Amino acid sequence: MRPASYHNKLCSADAAVEAIRSHDRVFMTGNCSVPKELLAALVRRAPQLTDVEIVQVLTIGPAEYVAPEMAGHIRVNSLFISHNVRKAVNEGRADFTPILLSQIPGALRDPDLLKPQVAMIHCSPPDEHGYCTYGVEVGLTKPAAEAADIVIAEVNDQMPRSLGDSFIHVSRLTHIVPVSYPIVELPMGAPGELQKQIAMHIAELIPDGATMQMGIGEIPDAVLLYLKDKRNLGVHTELFSDGVIELIELGVLTNAAKTLHKGKCVAGFALGSQRLYDYMDNNPFFEFHPQDYVNDPFVIAQNTKQVALNSALEIDLTGQVCADSIGTQFYSGVGGQLDFMYGALRSPGGIPIIALPATAKDGAISRIVPTLKVGAGVVTTRNHVRYVVTEHGVADLYARSIRERVQALVRIAAPQFRDELWYFARQQQWV
């Protein structure tokens, strides 16, 4: 039975967003959990508002709220740039705030930084005790909802119930908008031969009993195909996707060898298909926690054999990793890359990996470069890098000299670019 306070707070999406005032900062839950009806209602209300700031991370779906006609009414401040807001950021119609994923919850709690007046969130229905869960996006939504003065919630009977540190009581909700629609899906793709070649090299680095940071994308998806002969793998990751299901059903992913949260997959959010959402629903094998816990490098490091698997746009011959921009054009963000790279570096037997194809644009451009582009952001410093993997092999850079790094990186660069990389290194007297 739902408490009386639940029914007293029911309203339409249009009525709920009347609580948003000009100059408010509004946190909006993201990833596959964007509250679609609330967002559409806010776009309808926008002409009546001035300078509302929407703080968000990655969002999936349409983005009418960053259309040019929203100027002066709504302005997005993205802490990780997704495809649907990238054009607006680079045209100056939206803002980008670089910040580590582990640090975002603290910034959301701080009145001098990013504390919101309003949080627009997306929840599963309350249980008999009045507790909703944050569903597929816990990591940033929970701290934002706890910090906000007003909490507007879509309560969706199709949102899976997530366990762990994932609960909010209906008494904390100021407006409740009941909805029923499927959660946005982001299913795994089919990796190509290039991704499989990279994945085979990565799989050779992963020992039995390792704890995995498992992202989403063609390379992480491909890696999962080559872990089926491993034993007692675990998961401590900012996010997971459908690939965990097969590994669990095969008995490969048991979490039995973890040294922290033994027996549990720990994550901040999930991105996947309906099959994944059904699988995680009310499943105690999965624990969700805020991102300042999941991504804390000193928490990550408590797992022995922690694997961190991250990608890059380019890497220079000294080991500097750019993953958030293409020169001066902002592309994505820091996310959890440095959190997990540093955490894995500190982990006993840890395995921090940067994986990327050796080339871009059908082989026309090398992604191992003499120097990063002017304006490129260094996401993982040359001091934090260990393994770099391309389809041509593995380079181990940790505690290696510049000369040794150049030699290792040129070996895994595309053959057609090796001569010019050698030439540049010699000109700098690095080799």
C-alpha cells in the first residue's frame, strides 16, 4: 500500500514544472533514465522562463531543450558531453564543465558550486514502506536529489528496482508524475574484426579473479567475448551493460574473488537493453552506489587485480592520453577514466588499460601521434598510464623512460605511420 503522502503529491508533468522558476539550477537525471515527460513539459514552459540552467551528464534521446530558440530561457551545463548536446556546446549555446565523475556528487552538494534548486528524477514505484529506487541511474541522481530543495519525480512502473544505496522515500518527493513507458535501450553492438583484434590482446592481460571496470562500446563489448574461459571475475565499475548477463550465466562472473563487496556487482548506473533491465530488477547480485563512492580511486584500489578499461581519441609518444576533445573542439568529458586508471594503478596486481584503434578515418590518421593537437585535453596523464593496446599489440609504459615509451608505442602504431613517428622522436632526441 502506498502512503497517503504519495497520492497527495500526484500531478501532471506540466503542473510539476510550474515549480521551476527563472534563474533556477535544475539537475536532470541522465543516461537511459532521462525523465522524458518532465523534460518535454519544461520545454513547453521555457518561453515563460529566463536563464534556467540544466545541469546534466550524458543524456540519451532527443534534445529540443538545447535548440537555438531555447536561448535566454534554458541553458545546458553538461558535465560530460553527449552526442545530442555536442553541437550546442561547440556553438557556444551550452556550457561544458570539466570534472572527474567521482567529484560531481560533492559539487552537487556544495551551494557555492553546483547545488541545484530543483532535481528532475526518474524512479521505480514505491514499495510497501514508501521507498522508491533510482532505477538504472543511481550514481549522480541520488546525491542531486538529496541536495535539491525541490524534487520532481517521474515514477515509472516500467523502471527496474535497483538495490544497494539506491533508495528515496516518497516523503522526500515534492511532486510525483506517474508515467508508464519503456526505459530507453542502448543494446550492445556487434564488434567488427578490428575491435576483436584489440579485444584479444586485452583479454590476455586479464587474469582469473580480476575485478572489472566494464564500460560500453565496441571494444568493451568485444572483450567480453574473450573472457569466457576466465574464472571468478568480478565487477566494480561506473556502469555495466548486457555483456555481464552471459558471463554470469556461464559462471565466469561470480564476484567470489573480490576483496571489496564480495559476491556483488558494484556500479553507479546501467546502460543496456530491456533484457538487462529485467535481469537487474530487484536482483541482489547488483549493488548501485553514488559515484563518489564507486569512482573513488581509494575505494577502487581496495579490489585486488582491478582492471580499468578505457578508450582515447589520441595518445602522444610520451603517453599523454586525450579522450575528451579533438583539439579545441570539446567532444565528451573526463568521465570516470582517471578515477579508474588511478584506482587500478594503486590496486594490488591492478591492470589499467587504454585501448584504441591505431588509426582513424579509414586509416588516414594515426591515433598514436608525435604530440597532441593544440588545445587537446589530457585526461590521463603520462604519469598514470600503464598498458596501451591497439590491434597491433600491447605497450607497457609504466615507469618506462621516454625512450622506452617511444619504442613501445611505435611498435603498436599502424605500420604506415611508424617512420614519421620515429623521425619526430629522433628530432626531439628522445631516441
